Amino acid sequence: MKNALLISFCLLATLSSKAQTISTFESLTLAKDSFWNGSETPLGTTFTNGLAEFKNYFDTSYGGYWTGGWAYSNMTDTITPDYNNLYSARPGVGYNGSNNYLVGQQNSMIKLNGNALGKVVEGLYITNSTYATYSLEDGDFISKKFGGVTGTDKDFFKLIIRKYLNGTLSNDSVVFYLADYRSDDDTKDYIVKDWRWVNLTSLGNVDSLTFELVSSDNGQFGMNTPGFFCIDNFTSTYPGLNIAKNLTLSSILYPNPAIDFLTLECQNKKNEMAEINISDITGRTIKTFNSSLSHHKIDVSEWTKGLYFVKTTINQTISIQTFIKQ
């Protein structure tokens, strides 16, 4: 069993040796508490950050308005509950307290470029806009209050992320609920108000991504819920410089599944410092530490049952392994 784990994990390490580029949007120039919506370059434009392109469309009719794609923002308004506050994320800042983030709307797309084109996308952080949050919580002149008068309506507001590869739209998708009131237990109802990591690796190789918003609240003209959401730290991948034959690290995890303790054994031939990060299925870091030791016994007895990722990094060489906590 132990040898089988070693073989499978070494294979995983070989396949997972890659580099990452994170579109943080911090290099996009903005005055304090402002936004860019394409008004300066109307009728279709594109901006690039990291290894990705983000399309924008600003319509010049009726005095001009942002009608498609992405805007970028550093707005901090977490209070104003209407269309006049279209460009604010509900947390009031970007992920991890950063300044800039993107605001997207229905059918926004991200196109990969450069070394990331046709490769796996790690994921991104997503949250609600301030406008959408208050509409979901309280309702407005178009949208209903989620849960209804009694709080028992089975409402939802979700984002469906699909990929294009070689010009073909895949049926596979990743679904993220921006608000979910479907449970019979009302205490489990929620509206997302913080940044949540969404893992997109299950989509496989990607040329571009499309984002579709779906709500349980619909009317004669389509969705009543404000069709806006926010993203940050879009993380693309490409083949790393360190290929399998140059790996200085091989490691095994056991037992797998684990109940009380997980053992991580590393054969670090050069005794280099390894950075070890353990995260759950949502991307939330559960434990992180640095070590040049070869043997680690980790107490997982209090951890929630489920799938976890163990990422070991030495000199930009990355090994990613998984284990199940029972």
C-alpha cells in the first residue's frame, strides 16, 4: 500500500510541476475609490492582466452605459444598496485587503493568452457586489427579498463557469452559489459577503471561460436579481521550468484516508527548505509551515471530513498531493 501511494504521488508530482501567474489587477491604474468601465474606449475593448484578457463593452446610446464584460474597480462602498453603487464589491476591498478587483456581469468571458493558453486554470476568488447583496437581502422595486416573506422560499443565485477549448463550449461546469436558500434548515441560508476561492482545475485545459448568472427570481424580461458579481486573483498555470527529472523532492502521505494523524515523508536530497501548504477543497489554507525535515506527523483529528490538498514547494518546484480525512 505504501509503495503504491509513493508511485501514484510521484506521478502526481510529475504532472503537477508547473508555474502560476496570478491576475491581481493591482497594476491597473485607478484613482482612489474609483472605477474603469470602458467609457474612454466605447463600443468594445480589451484589457490584459497576468496571462488573461478581459473584454469590456461600453454602449454610447442613452448617454452611455457599461453593458457587457468586465469593469475594474477599487470602490469601497459597502452601504449604498442600489444601481448607483454598481462597481463596489461587498467586502469593500479586493481579496486579502488588496485594492483592485473586477466587476463582471452576465456572460462575461476571460480569454487565456501566452503560455497559459490551453492549460489548466487553478481558480479565482469570487464575491457578490454590494448592489446584488442588498437586493438579495431586502429586495427592491424589481427583485424579491430572498426567502420571501416567510423566509422559506427556496431561492438561489448562482454562477455557472464553463470553458471553451479549440472553439468548442464544454458541457462541464463549475457552479458557485452567490446565495443559497434551498435548504429546509433556514439557518443554512446564506449570501456570500466575503471572498471565496473557487477551484477550476476540474475543467481541465482551457482556452477561455464564460460566466453565466442564474437566479430563482425571474420575471417577464428575464432575471430580476441584479446580474453582477466580483472576482480577484485569477490564477492561470503553465508548464514550469523544473521538469520531473530535476525534482529534488519526492514525498508520500499515509495513511490515506486519514482519521487522526497524517504522516508526510519527504526525501529532500539537498536538505533544502520546503514550504508545505495544506488547503481544503475551497482553497482555504488549513495549515502551512516551512521545514527541511524528512518526517512530519500532522494531527488532523479535528479537521472536517473531506478532500485536502498538500502542496510542497522547493525552489519553485511544486508537488501537489491529495488525501481524504475520514
